[in-house]
Amino acid sequence: MKTKVLHRLRNIGIAAHIDAGKTTLTERILYYTGKIHRIGETHDGGSQMDTQKMEKDKGITISAAATQVNWKWKDQDYTFNIIDTPGHVDFTIEVERALRVLDGMIALFDAVAGVEPQSETVWRQANRYHVPRIAFVNKMDRMGADFEKVVAEIEDRLNSQSVALQIPIGSEDTFSGVIDLVEMKAIEWVDEDQFIINEIPEAYLEEANQARRVLLETLAGVDEVFFSLYLDEETVLTTNEIMNAIRRATLSLEIVPVLCGTAYKNKGVQPLMDAVAAYLPAPSDTQFVEGLNPETKEEVQISTTITAPFTGLAFKIAFDQQNRKLAFIRLYSGSIKTGQSVLNMRTGAKQRMGHLYLMHSNKQVSIQKAEAGDIIALVGMKDIRTGDTLVAEGTSITLESLFIPEPVIGVALEPKQTADLDKLSIALHKLGEEDPTFRVNVNAETGQTIIEGMGELHLEYLVSRIQDDFKIPCIIGEPMVSYREELTQTIRHRERLKKFTGGPGLFAEIEVEIGPADVDYILSDAFEKDQKRLQFVNEIVGGAIPKEYISSVEKGFQSMMNQGIVAGYPLEHMKVRLVDGKTHVNESKPLAFELVAKETFKIAAPMTKPQLLEPMMLVEVSTAEEYMGNIIGDLNRRRGIIKGQNSSNGLVVIKADVPLSEMFGYIGQLRALSAGRGTFTMIFSHYAAVPEKIAQAIETKEKVS
């Protein structure tokens, strides 16, 4: 992008609960911006943004797809980089990494269902990265559509100040357009391409005036500049003054503007695009990119201009149809050219970039140069991972990486033919590069390969990639829950390592308190964002242990957190206070302190009364009221804890926390209990202690296996 139009660039994502219409909306945006000339639909596998076999077969988005379009607003040309994200919770990492690098978001809501579980998840993700957003209430043509209800739910359930910029004209099968509360005009669609702008119909005038008053009063309550104008009785508020106030309040996260329409019926898309240009941020709205100096850990700021040194973040790794590794990069400052060398801050190595591309789904457009604000893909960097910071030589900054959720479910697999073992290893490595939530473990005793992911659909997708894309027939085991362990008591322990025979000696002595992490630490950003599960506190005074050995103690304890005590599962969290120790003038070295920390863990951790934890899922079941009793009874039998229920459009929605281990194959039972009319959604909620009898059975099973 040229510097003079950087303020007319928008990097946005489209995110929502599954089936809210994200890909359908993206297809309309592509159509109305001239990117495509025929609208594809998700239900017939024809959408531009869903290109993988499983996406077409199931009619869902799995991999976030990027594209670039141009839009004209107020006689100015705007460029939108758009990422269409999945709605299914199993692929939440795709939303996570998109929101990490985007400047704004369109949050979609079903006009009937309103705020759904995954809506809340993506909202929290956007909050994590402070992403301004616009809400679009989609499917206004559906029976039971209720715009006001959804606006209220955004405020109540998402704890955000929602403010309507439009109200619908008609509803359900009579929905024909919207009333713009900023311009105070009626916009009605006459066909899929054309709309007319008229004066507000008399029947809607009172409602429109009331809604506009709410809009203006809300703006006055959150924006000081507008507050002064609003109180001045002699001032006639202009459209520009109102729009500027909406933009300031949106960028500061004080409000969430709400619009409405029906993407499938091609109504409401163009005003939404105008709102993106008007209210969502440009890269230039953030003057500095912030990070840390990796050596001093001090905060560093770099100007977000193209004249500043280059900084970029690798937020996604993928392999193209030629099996080349593509690294998706968001440029925050400076510029890069094909063939230029850059520094990877994780490895400290200088690497030369190959080709640069703009992406349209899985299609590539070669470019020679990219500048601050751009989102591109590059080829030619071998050692690059999701979350890596790339910088110009001579620059020292590490950008905030991504929050990577831990997998909760696993499955054993092995190739049908022994000759495919090497091919399987290569395939698993590539899948791991693409998807940071995909993990591979090998059982040390049985030699079984266990792949772990975010849910049954995620595992199904991974297995299909292995068998279809990599052509490796496999034998698949039953799904297995990824349990965790935790320490429940704190104890004090002193341990000594002393080896003075048979070569160079080793000596280290430490005294520690070991136990569960503090509640404040578990709720902190360090634990939440970086998932640093070890709370390590150094309280050595007087040089009992030299500073250069302290990190080795921490490293030793950190390495043991994946060992487990009860049944070999990783620890969810742990606190270690290093309070005392001793050294030997000749035989103390970093290795000795790392080893004594490991030995301390082996001896002390079993004395802290460790317990087994299981993943609890937030389950929402929608059913007709007549089946409610049987479904609640079934959830109780699955050790579910009913959290509440409410009625909506003739259906009862039941909320419950249920152990993941009890939810395998639930859809079949739900259909049987509800005559095929029940549906459910499930997202990870938290880890909770496993009941003692079940924990004993799991522990016995692990020891036997």
C-alpha cells in the first residue's frame, strides 16, 4: 500500500458461531466488490473461500481463508484484507491467529439464535487482542428473527455497549431493508443488486426517531467531544459529526455498532461494507507497534510507517498445492521485497525470503513488494513457525505471540503398512507446522502414536488429511480424553545431588516449597496468554546459589511438568519457591542444578496430594419442551451439572457443564431422545477434579497399558 492511502486500508475478520453465515457473507462481499461474478454457496460446495474437501463435503469453514477486495465509499477507494474464519470451536485457533493480526472484526449473529456459545468465545478472543468490532445481525428473513433481542443480548451476555445504527424494515419473510439512523433514510432492496434510498416511511418514523435518540445519547455518554456538541442547543448535529463520534467510540471499544440484513438474500451487505470503511480502524490508527526487547525485556515501540524498520508477525503456516511452505505474515512497519534477508527473532538466524504473494483463498498473486499494514504469504523460509517475529537486520523486538489453547482429546493411529511409517512421520510434522493446536505424542512403553486435538471433528479432519492428502491408510483407535493433573498441597523439601566419582563431579543443593500455583497467577496474563504453567519464585538472598544457576533450577522443574504423578498426564499448573541452597566451589554447574530440580520433583510432588483433572465442556442443547425432562436426565447421568435453561422461539435451551469423556457419540443419543429434533453445541469450559472412583480406574488403566 502507498503511504498516502494507508488510512484507507482495512484488515478485518469475519467471525461468529457456526452457521451464522460468515462464508455466505464473504461470498456476497466478493461479489459486490467485483472479485467474483457468480455467487457460490456453502450448502452446494461452491463457495470461493472453502476449498478443502472436508469443507465442501460438510459445508463448513475449517481453515481461515484470506482475500483482498476494493470498495468505494464517499468517492474514495478502500482496500479490505478480509479473513473468513471457522465457526466450529474445534478450529478456534484459526480465529485466534486471525484476530491477533487484524485491526477490526465483523461479528455475525443469527437473528433468531442471537448470542450463541461460539459467539462468546470469539468475543473473548477479540477482547484479548483489543480488536474493535461491528456486529451484523444476519438472517433477518428467518422465522423468529428479532433484531432488538439480539442487540440486547450483545449488551447483556457479552458485556458490551451495543448501539443500533439501523433498524429493520419488516421482519421474517417481509424483511425488505433497513432504516439508517445516522442519515435518517430508508434503504430498500428491489433485487439482489439494487437498492433505493427514500424518506423514512410514516409507519416507521416514531420508532426511528426513538432509536436515533438512543444512538445519540449513547454517543454523548462515551465521547467527550460529542457530549459538548450534544448539549449545545444551538448546534445542529451533522452526519459527519455523528459518524466521527461513532468511529472514535468504536476504536476505543466503548461501543459496538450493530447493523442488520440477510446475506443469503443479498440485503444489507453494501451498507455493512460502508460501515467497515467508516468505523473500523486502519493500520495507521495505531501509531506504534509494541513489543519487547528480547535481551532486556523492556518495552520497545516502532512507528507503523513504511519508513520505519521492517517488523512482521508470522501468524499461520500452510502448504500450497505445490507442497511449498507458505508463511502468512502481517507487516506492522517498514517494507520488504522479494529476495530480501530478514531476521527471525526466535532463532536469531538471518533468512532470505523467496516469493511474496497476495492470497485469494488458495490462489496466489505474485507481488514484488509489501508494506506496513499488508497481509501477505511468503515462500522460501524453512525454519519459521506460527508466532515468529521477523524484523529487519539491526532491529531487536519480539512481538506478542498467539494464545495457543491446549488440546483436550486424542486418538491412537498407526499406518496399515509398516512401509508408510516414514511417510506418516513427515505428514504429522507438516500438520504440526500448520496447526499449533495439533500435538503428537508417542507412548514410551507401548510405542503407540497419539495425535491430540481440540475435539472429535478436529481429529476427524486431521485423520482425513493424513489419509486423503498424504495417501497414508491408517488404523484409528477410539477417542481418548487429554486429562491433566494438579498438586493440591504445598510442602517444603530439601534435596542434594552429590557425585564426585568417575570423572567430573556434580554438586547442587536446593530447598524449595512446591505446590499448586496461586489463584492470582492462574488468572494472570502470564498464565492466560503464554500458558506459562510454572509459577517460579526465586527467594534466594545472600548468594547461597549464584544467579547463573537459578535458571537451571527453573528449567529442571519446567521439564518435569509434562511427566505427571497420578497417571502420567501433564500438570495444569505448579508453584515452586526456591528458598535456599548450597554450591560446591569446583563441582557446581548448571547441569547439576537442573538435575537436582528434577530429582526434587520426583520425590516431593507425590507428597503434595496430586489429583487428576478432566476437561469440562459447556454444552448447550436446544430441544422442544416435551423432550426436556429426558434430556436433562441423560445429562445428569453423564455427570453433567445443569447451569440453567431458557425458552426461545418455541425451543428450550439447556446449559450444562459435562465431562468430555461422557460426551463421545452424544449426537446419536440426543436424536433418539428428541425424535431427531434436538441439536447441541459444545465448547471447552475448564478443568475439574475427577471423582475418586473414576480417577482410580483411569490410573489403573494407565498403569496396565
